[in-house]
Amino acid sequence: MSVLTDTDLKATITARPERIPCHVAVIMDGNGRWAAQRGQARTAGHEAGVEAVRGVVRGCAEIGVKHLTLYTFSVENWKRPADEVSALMSLLVRTTRNEIDELHRNDVKLNVIGRLTGLPRVERLAINEAIRQTRNNSGLMVHLALNYGGRNEILDAVRGIAEAVRAGRLDPRDIDESLFGKWLYTADVPDPDLLIRTSGEKRLSNFLLWQSSYTELYITDIYWPDFSQRDLFAAIADYQQRERRFGRISS
């Protein structure tokens, strides 16, 4: 049985433009285990994972995905050893500064979801500068989930709505799913069509809980540093074979 090349996979995907997901979300998991297999420190896995990010960003841009959300640092990640957290923050700054020119050349627009104010000052300034530089771009929109938690996001939305009601700016009878979505970090961003999780774990890990109610899940045993552009295309090709019914019966 012949194996499709990267070019073949890409051609297969783009032949069905109506089935290309508008929004792809990724839980980038397995960096530490990738490093452990090689007798290296966990931080080496995070460093290696940057190349996978490059490939996925380029791949999404090439085939016409509009939104890519990367689970970069969760609120739970603060519980990790201090030296690992420090290394992750340093990597975030270096990667942002190193990649911003290429992102800008390729018309990629950068955004952040999460509690950005909870990040250290240097990291916050680097991210804000990257957002500023790309704010007028109109290609692929990359959302970095930083200091992000799905439950926190829902609670922040509830608090915002409650304050608006208390101030008389909002009638409680007007609250519905559409209005609630406008109070989330992802306001004006379509819900993810496809969520990819690497390393074989089968859970959402507090990621886009509200938005993923009808998202198609793709789980792969590949550790994130080994996740290639070909693997991205394979995931999207698999997505294109699925029937999305949203509670309806099959046609």
C-alpha cells in the first residue's frame, strides 16, 4: 500500500476547501517525555518543541486555516518546578522575538488568550510588542493560550456579566449562548473545528471547555517535538472524512 507524501496529503486537503477547518486548536503535550527518552532535561523537550510550532504554523497558513490556538502555558503549569517555569518563560521571550519577523512577513497575526497580566513583566512586554507588530496582518491568526485555564475563562465571563447586570448595562433576560460567548477570551473567534492532542493523553486539560462542545478530537501518540507538518496534514485529512452532525441525524 503506497504512503501519501506531504505534497499528496496537502493536495488531498486543499481539493476540498469547504472541509478545511476554520479553527484548529492544539494541546502540545509530551515535551518532557520526549526529553526523558533521550536522557535529557525536560527543558530540552520544550526547546525541541519550538520547531514543531513552526511547522504547524506554516502548514496551517499554507492550506488556509484561519485560526490556530496553541495551548502554550496553563494556569496549572505554575505548579511545576521553579527552574522549569523559569526556562519556559525565557523560551517564550526568545521564541517570540526570534519568530516575529517571519510571522510578520507571512501576514500572520498574533493574539493571546488567558490572564496576560499574570505573566512576569518581561514576558508580558515581549508578547505585547509582537501583538502590536502584527496587529494589521490579515492572514492566519495564531492565538497563544498563556496563563490560560478554561474554568478561569468561564468564571471571568460570569463576573463580567454579573457586573454589567449590576450596573444596569445588561438585562439578565438577554443572556444566551451567543451573548455569553462575547464575554469569553475568544470573543469573535469561531469555536475550534478540530482539536489535536499529542502524546496520547485523552483529556481536555482545562482547555477551551466552553468552545469545544462540538469540536472534533484527534489524539495521536506522537510526542509534540516529533509532530511534523505531515502529521498536521494527516490530522486534517482525517477530520475531512468525518460527518459533523451537531446533534442532528445523518443525512
